Amino acid sequence: MNALVEQYQRKGILPDANLLIGFLVGRIDPRQLRNCRAATRYFGPEDFPLLDQLLNYSDRIVTTPHVLTEVSNLSGRLRDPFRTQFRILLRAVVGKMDEEFEYSKDLSGRDDFLILGLTDAAIGSVSPGRYLVLTDDAALGNLLGRRGVDVINFNHIRTGAWR
């Protein structure tokens, strides 16, 4: 895995929405990962150091408008004042990310859309060798792996993955 992460250090890493929201919540306060389960699913404070290390190792964090929309929508499940803190951080991070765009009408015309939905279909449109995809979604990870896209399933490497 280290060689894979190093290979994409300059090219960039593309986290899915679940991991991006977990990363942002953890940047504010990793303890909040336990209190934000409605938005972060099953991440806990123990998961943050690895996620932080992976995303900060890369020179570029890449995203799509679809991922950002999902993150923004999920943040609505957070309670204030934490939600406001989260959105302030999201605003700052978005300004530093590289955003890849593909029209929704094009993405929804692909078979991936029927299987994965719009956000993951956008991630699924990544060409092999372009970015390292970081996901916790088995369906997305498996599809990308079959296409030759380098992908890390966070569930396979996280602390306490076999709870």
C-alpha cells in the first residue's frame, strides 16, 4: 500500500464522500466522529489518524462537484454550532482542492449510474493511472479495481476494521 500511495503523491488522491466528511469532522475534533454518526456512518476517533495521514501525504486532493454536494448535504445532519464549524472548514478546503467535472447527463447515461448512483458514478469515471481513489464502498472499489483504477478500500486498512 505504501508504494501505491507514494505513486500518487503528486498525481492526487480522490476520497469518496464518506471519507471526505469523516476527514473534515476529524480535522475539527476527532472525538466528534462518535457524535456525528448520522453524517459519518461508522467512523470513530481511532480511524482519523490513518485517514489524515493518507490525505495529507498527497500533494493534491481531488474531488467532483457530486462528492462535494453529498458532503454538503450530509453536513446538514450535524448539530450547530459544530455544523457551522464544519462548513467553515469545508469552504476553506474546497478552495484548495482540484475539482474534476463531468456533466450529470453524461454520468447518468452510463451503467455505473444504475449501480452506484450519481456521486459514485462520477468517481467511477476516473481513468486508470490518473488518481488514487480512497473509498469505504465495496461496490465502488470493486468496480474500479476491475477497470484497473488504483483504489484503496479504507475498511481493509483501518484500525479496528474487524470489530
